[in-house]
Amino acid sequence: MAAKGVTTWERPLRAAFSPTSSTAAWEISTAVTAAALGRMDRRREGEPALGAVSRFLDAAFPDHFLHARYPNMGILSEIGWYD
């Protein structure tokens, strides 16, 4: 039985866009981004991709993609943190 004022087709939409699901998606996105940026730093240092996760991050998030996605990271090279 649908709640008063909520049609049957609206319930899945409300569940998909609930605060809980968007928070979980944000946390997953943040974790993947952090891993990709960390792997980019290790690639810069010359560390090879030994595990499956490192190989995935190298293939899915190459340096040129991350630099295009996060253009303000260039500021770090201006202060001498990166080449």
C-alpha cells in the first residue's frame, strides 16, 4: 500500500535519491579519488603497479586524466612539491 500522496512509481525514486544513498555514493567516490591520486603520486616516484587494484587505478585513472579533472593541482608544482 502506497503512503498517502505517494504514487507507486515515486517510491523507487525517493529511495534512489535518499540522503543515505547519496552519502554512500559520495563516500565511495571520495575513496576512489583518494586512491587514484595516491597511486598517481606513487607512479611519479617510479613505483610499479604490483597488485590488481594498482593496475586498475593505472588503467582507469592515468595522469593526464587526473590532471584534466583536477587542474588546480598544478599549483603544487609552482611551490616545488611536484615537478
